[in-house]
Amino acid sequence: MPRHTDHDELAREALSICASVREVGPQQNYQHLAVACARDPERMAQLLMCLAVWVDFEGPTSVLTRRAAGVVEGRVQAAARVAATA
């Protein structure tokens, strides 16, 4: 498959993945991303590279860990709200 050159589109898709990780269950995200990687590995490689350049890897890993913990906590709270209304 050809390399994708619309960088704005790639950035939008990368941000969509970020939002999905925060809003959708992990198994659903995993399945969607696994299928996307199998279907279009070059595009997914470009998306991973886009996400990688956005990460401040020179800062302390504790900041990244806190960010990940915050996302997980948000997912736990969302699941609890859904369970409470069921």
C-alpha cells in the first residue's frame, strides 16, 4: 500500500485513537487496532510514529505513568457509572 501523505488526516486519526482509548473499553480498542494493523500495516506504522513524536519521552517517566493511571481511572469510573445505571 502506498505511503499516506496527508499529515493532517494522519494527525486526526491519531487523535481519534487517543480519544477512543479514553472512551471505549480496552478489548474493543485492542480488536479494532489489531484488525487495522493487519489490514493496513503501513498506515498504522505512520500513526504509531505520529503518536511517538507527540510523547515527551525526555521528561520523567513518572509523568507518563500518572497520565496512564489517569486514563485507567477514567475508564474505571465510566464502567462504574454504566454498571450503576444497569
